[in-house]
Amino acid sequence: MRKIILPILMLILLIGPSHLTHAQDDTTLWFWATTPDGLVAYTLDGQINVLTDDAVLQDVPFPGTRLAADSALIFDDENRVVYRVTPTTVTPSAPLDEQFDLFRPLQYRHPYLLFTGARVFPSAGILNVETMEVSPLTGFVFPNAPHMVFVNDTTLRYYSFSDPKGATDAPSTLWERDLVTDEETALLSFDYASYRVFYSQDGQQWWVVGMYNRETQMADEVTTYGDVNPDVAAMLQTLDTYLTDDWLVTIDTFCAADCPVSIVPLAGGEPRTLTIPINNPGQLLRINTSLADGTLLLYHIPSENLYRLDPSGNLLVLGQANTLHMAPFLPPHTTQWVVTVNEQEDESLTYRLWDFAAGELVQEAPLENFIGITYTTNSILLVNGRYFSLYTRDTMYDLSAHPGRFFQPLPNAQTLYQGSPDEPPGIYLYDAPSDTLTMLVPEGQALRMGELSAVN
């Protein structure tokens, strides 16, 4: 009988591959919108360029993905075409093959963008944003957090499954792709599919853990590629240890309560130990963020709890990364802000805004059913129910007096704003300190720009 991976295993490597952020760049920052005249590019100082009057681009259903200050990708779902837009041009790709049910950007190293679909085990592909040509990768990749990494500007390594349903008795392969020639080399081949695949963030070291032996309570083998430390391979042979973002995490899988955890850098060094105040933690503790001073943001998947661990070993419970009541439920790796949802004694819910870098609670307020979050480097935009607020530096701005939609926080306590039906239609620049609106694109409908996290 074929063994199919259970859907719950999809949660093991959940990481938010990309989050909506604002590009910090000294060059002119461009945005894009649809208008009755067609697709336009616009700037914060009032420049507007009409790019095309093609009706196909009048109502793009998905947000765009920013590549640079002056370029982005938008996806026409109905026609399965990706468009690269600049301040003056629109360049389409050929229609995507049927194997891609969705265009989901993951990583970008110019000119190559990695993307997947949204199936249980999706196909993956490479889009060259200069030529707008798409090259499918071989096989199917792990959902949500595929094992793919740029080794350098022209080389990709990735692990893929031969079966679209993730059958454990189907072959799998560690591939190396030359991004210039599209030539692929099988570095390691297996007659089974492993769900414990680990790699260093530079792509130079790989560990593929073999089938688990219940009698020995260890994997039968760990196959490695690259110049790896044999001690690491031995540690990964047990279920107690796994690798996350170049940190080796060890948890006693048989621990019932107040379980000790050891965290040590892959490159070596003194381990950091802590106690997780929950029962049966399992191997589902991820390191979401690592600050320069060694402070870690830990995410425990089963409980959805977020923890702050400082270099001295102090553990601060931040609250839940609630998948039902907030989006995105995990912050990007680069932010200093964290938002959590918390249940009170009367079973009501609140949200908490944390300055994660400082370990300080900025605000706690009642939750209006759902909170949407847009992170930037120096601010955070929140929509709690239908009420917006903007936090920047040390000031919280209440934006609830405005009935429209705020959608893109900017430096200097500003944000873009889509007018309500009671206001002249269009896209505005909103300045929070002065509480003023300036029309940028009359009758414009915004294309919200997502930005990919830095690769590797």
C-alpha cells in the first residue's frame, strides 16, 4: 500500500517564505495601479505613466511582487500570464504550463525568481525576469517550505519528490541546476522520499535522513552532500535533533512536560539551553528570527506560541501566532515587530504588538475578530476588524476616522490609501502626523506590492 504523508505534516516546516514589506531604496520608488485609462505606474511625488490600455490588465486579482524600486511582477490568474512591469514597460511571459496551478513567488536572486504552485506537493519553476522565460524544475517539492537554495548567482540546489502526493515509497533526488544552461545534475538519488531533509543556508551542506527504524529509534542512515561535520549527521539520525536556519535544535521526544531544549549554531559554539513550558513539544519548534545580538524568535507549531529567547537564556512568552485570527501569522525574518493574539480569562481575545528587538510590549487591545498586518523596517500597519492603525518608531496613530483602506506603509509615518465610496475615487498619500490626504492617482485601483525576503 502506498504511504501518503498526512496533511498535518505540512506544518512541520511552515515559515512564511515572503511577507508584505516596503523596499528601502534611495532611488525613486514606483507603484502600479489600474485606472479607467489602463495600467499605470506612479510615484509618491505625483508622476503617472500609462503603461497599457489592454483590458486584460484592468482587473488583476492578485497582489504584485516587488523586485526592485522600479520593477515588479503581476500575475493574471485567468490567463495564467506573469507580467514584468517597470515605470515605462509591461512584458508578459508565455502562459504558464498546467502543472502550475498558481504563481507563488518564493525567492529572488536577479534575474532568477523561484516560484511554486499551491497543490499538496506542487511543481516549482524558475522565472528569468529579464527574458520572462519559465523553466520548470524536476519533480514536486515540499509544500510551504520547499528545500531549495541558491548556492551562487547561477546555481540552484533543491530536493524534489517524484510523486505529486508525497508517497514515501517513491524515489526522490537532490538536484543541482545550472541556471544559465538549465542543465541538471543528480547529486543524490534515493528509492524513497524523505521528509527530514536539512541544508545549510549557503546550500553547501545537505543531510537527507533515511527511514526511521522503530526498533533502534533511529534512522537507518543519513546521506550527506558537501563537507559536513560527521557529528551533525549522527545527531540528525535521531528524532530528537533537527536543523532550522543554521541552528541545531535538540528536544527529548519522550519528554512529557517542561521539556529542556538545546540550541547550538551549526558552525559550532556553546549550546543554549531553555525549558519550554508546554507539554509534549515534539520536533515542531522553529527559529523564525535571529537578531545580531543572538536574540531568537521561537515558534512552536502545535501550540502556535511565540517565544523570545535572549542571549542570557531568558524566555519571554509573547503569545500566539494565531492562524485563524491574524495574517500573516508569522512575521518576516527582518522585522523588529511581532504581533500575537491572546485569550483572556473571560475567553475574549486581544492582540499584542511587541517590539521584539527590545522585548517590550507596545500595545494590547481587544481583537475585532481578525487582524491584518503589514510589516516594514521602521513601521507596522494594522487593521483590526475594519479599523486601521499605524505604529512608527514610538508613536501609535489611530487611522479609524478614515473609512477607506490603508494598504502600504511608507517611511516618515506615511501610508498609501484607497478612498472609500464617499470620497473622490483614487489612491492617496496619507501623512499621519498631519492627518492629511493627497491624491496621487485619480480613479486608481491599487495593486498592492509584496516583497520577497532576502534569499539564503
